[in-house]
Amino acid sequence: MYSPAIQKLIALFSKFPTVGPRTAARFVFYLLKSSDAEVKEVADSIANLKSTVKQCSFCFNPFEPFDAAQGKPSGELCEICRDPRRDQTMLCIVEKETDLVPIEKTKKYPGRYFILGGALSRFNHEDLKDLRTEELLARANQKEIQEIILAFDSTTEGEATSLYIERLLKPFDTAQGKKITRLARGLPLGGELEYADEETLGSALDGRK
């Protein structure tokens, strides 16, 4: 058996998404073989993460609130949300932070985002408590927003989330004439946005309906 210190770190790494005990053990033994300077760099980066990275007050995307160009704090909005060139009439809803990056890489979406914070399982409605539904309704109610794009994974959880959010936003479509669209089915069945290639995701954006 491993020593208590190794076992504790394996247990901590195993809490990471998609990381099992074997992979966690590899991480630990990699750190044991690393230099003191490398281990310190990892530890310092983790320690600084919570103090330097904030959540955008509009879209909830993590960002560092410092404008390098201006040399001063940038406020409560991330770089995307405070960019005056972004289309203020469009709002793209994604499940998690890592889904935003591939959409940005397509360079085909000019609007702003909203990170929902999770997905809804068809069988576990406890997931509802993790979703930022109240904040989403507040964003959707903003007069300038005219189109809301549902950009969720092409999985059973993604489909369940899309259906739930569509029902939630239906009054804005009916009463305010806002357009609610989904990504086209260019994404493979069971595919996740995070791993979609830029060409496929770009086509899905272009063909949304």
C-alpha cells in the first residue's frame, strides 16, 4: 500500500472529472519525480487560482479582472462581455466553461454567452438546483437580446437540458418575439461541444434553427 501522504493526494486527484485512481496515482508519482521548483510552481498556481480568477457578472465565464492594455482592473465583466464589438442582440447558452472556447475558435459567433452551470439528467431532477435559471431569465428579459441560441451537447443530457430551457424561455418567444434557436445537427449523436472540431461546430452554428 502507498504511504498516507500519497494516498491522500491520490484521493484528492481522483475527485477531478474523468480522473480515476490509476490516473491520479500517475499524477502523484510524476510530482514525486519532479524537481522542488516544479512542484512549488504547481502548488503556487493552485493556491493563486481562487484569488486571481473571478467569474464574469454577466456570463459567469472565469477571467482575471485586469486589463493589460489599460494597466488597471477591468471591472466585473470578462473580455468578451465588455467588448463593444460583440453583437448585444445575441446570447448563446452553453453548459460549461469549456464549451465556450471551441465556439469562440470558429470565429463565426459574434454575440455574448451565458454559462448555465450544468446539464439536466432525464432521470435526476436534482440537477435543477445547479442550473443558473434565475440569472438566465434575467438576461433573456433584457430588451436588446433578440436571439437566444441553445448550444448543448448532442447527448441525452444535452437534449434534456435543451428541452427544459426551451420551455423555460417560451414566454419570451411568445410575448416578446425573441428568437430561440438550437445548433444544427452537424454535431455527431452523443458528441460533446468541448471536443467538436471547429469546422463541424461552425457548420452547426451557421445552420441553427
